[in-house]
Amino acid sequence: MEVIGSRILLHPSDPDRSHRFYRDTLGLAVYREFGNPDAPGRVYFLGNGFLEISGQSADPQGSALAIWLQVRDVQREYRGLLAAGVPVVRAPQREPWGLVEMWIADPDGVRIVVVEVPEDHPLRRDPR
């Protein structure tokens, strides 16, 4: 399989609420809009990936789904999310595998893992 592009697709229960969360609360930039101008689908930048929020679903989101977002300073993001009223599922902590992770959830309960890669972590080393 030759993958030339990818994105995460979410069909939230309340599209307006989800757009406010991802665009306004998390501050994700919009890559593009499409569809009905009164209820557009939007694709957001996720670092080197994309998150598309389109359509609507009455089904609960799968608990096995998680979005992984790497940030430079997880403590700064933690303070900002608390100030914005975002419920933090789990405060930042260093994991046994060396990453610092915080867990939040979107309005439909999709888990979002906010990750900082510490300076001393192997992911920061050039293996060449």
C-alpha cells in the first residue's frame, strides 16, 4: 500500500460544538472548508496531519479512538486548557516510556493525548 495522504475523520453529535472546541478552544488552524456554507465540513491542521470534522452522527464515538497531539510545553498547554474551562481527564505526568502525557476529551468524549517529548528522550536523538 502506498499511502499518499491521510487524515482523521470525526462525525460529531453536534458539529458546531465540535468546531468551536477544535478551532476556538484548541486553536487548530483551518486547512479548508467544504460542503454546505450553512453547515460546512472543515479540515484542520494537526501538525503534519489533518483532522476532518464533517457530517453528524447519533452514534457514540468509539472509546478505542484517540488523537495524539505533540506540543512543545505540555505544562503551558495544561494551564491554558484549564483557563479555557476544558475538563482535563488526567493531568500531565511522565510515563514509564519517557513521554509527558496529559489527557483531555473533545465534546463527544474522544480522547486527546497531549504529549511533550522531553529533551532527554530517545525520540530527540538523531540515530544516524
